[in-house]
Amino acid sequence: MAKPKKRVPFGNPTDLPLPIYYQVAQLIRNNIIEGTWPSGSRLPTEQKLTQKYQVSRPTIRNAKATLTNEGFIHSVRGSGCYVNSKDTWKTQLPTVENLNDIFYFGSKMSFKIQEYGMIANSEEIKNNLKNPQDKFVFQIKGVRWFQNQPLSSVVYYLPHRFGSRIPLERLTENPFIPQFEKLAGIQVLEGTSNISLGQADSEAAKNLGIKKDSAVIVVKTVYIDHELHPIEYIISRYRDKLPYSIRTKRF
């Protein structure tokens, strides 16, 4: 497996598994959407943007090209870049370079458990875990943290036969999924995630430090074992704006 590329540390962009120019484009886009740079205003010069985000000038140009294609900005020769009116804005789905970047990002996260225990099975859980025979499932609630900031509010559901095996006192704040999979004797083959835009409920808002009903990305993932049986159902709520779907396989 190829070694993940080392990211260059800088101000606002992070080690997220996205190209650096895309991260810069997203930061500029957010400033435009939030009104920091309103329609009709001129963006800072390339020199000021390179200083602000501590990246190279080609990275800034690639970010601006992305925003131009999305309808957020346009260039005026000899004058600079200007913000377009809202009716021209559109968004594009994010991309990642490879799965190694995703796993590298995951290795930098921590998970803090808030509560756990057996709960009554529900129709949603039954539909995803295919376990109508279980009256109860094991639930773990917590928050994923990255660089001392809450990244996502998460709820894990495990079939009763796996959840009953986990000695919770042995769990730590290290990357969480590998821990409880090992303790529960789970061997994951692959997972399928369905990702959509939703609203933060009271619990997610408190965990993420945002207002209730704020926009969040809702990621619902089902992992299966080598016999193609569903063995984990995970609901994560992230602070972000771009919905997408991804299918991952572990080796």
C-alpha cells in the first residue's frame, strides 16, 4: 500500500483528504457565501491570498479556476477577480486522490464516548442490519475530534451478538472503529455510505457547537463481513455543505 503523501502544514486549510487547491477554494467559497466578500466585491490579490492561506500562487490560481467554473467569481483583465451575483453560483462534488488519504485522515482523529448500552431495535436499524430477530442492539454515541475541534456527531449500532462482546473499559480515544471491531471479533469486508444534506438535531448541535437545525452532512454507513452480512450501522453528522457518496473497501 502506497504511503500517504505528507501534507504541508498551513493556516486555515487542514489535512483533509482533498487537494489543497480545493480546500482553499472551499474556504474562499465559504467567505463568499457568508458575505465576507459580497456580490460585486473584488477578491484580495493573489499575493494576499497566498499569504493568508500560506500556499503557492499556482494553488491560488487553481482554486480561483475552480470557483470560476462554479460561477462564484469572474476575472477582469488588469483589475482582478470579482464576486458574481448569487444566481450564477453552483457547486461541484469534492474528490479525493486515493483511499490512502482517507485512512490517513482517519488515523489523525480521536473519538470520545458519551453514552453506550443496549437499546430497543427499530425499523431503521432492522432495515440496515437485517436483524429483525434482535429485540435489542448495542448503541454507542460519541463525537469524533480532529485537531482539537469536533468533526462529527456519531451513533454506532451493532447487532446484539457483537455488542455484547465489547468490554467498554478497554476502549480509548484512539481511532475508534478498529478498536471495537477487534474487541467484538468483527471482520469487515467493505462499507457503503449514503451521504446527504440534513439538519442538526439538538444532540448534534450541542456536540458540534452549532445551532439547532444548522445544515449538516448526514452519512449513513453499513459495513458487511466476508459472508456479506451487515455487521455495523453508523450515522455520522458533519459540519459541511457538500453531499456526496463513496464506496470503500478494506484490504
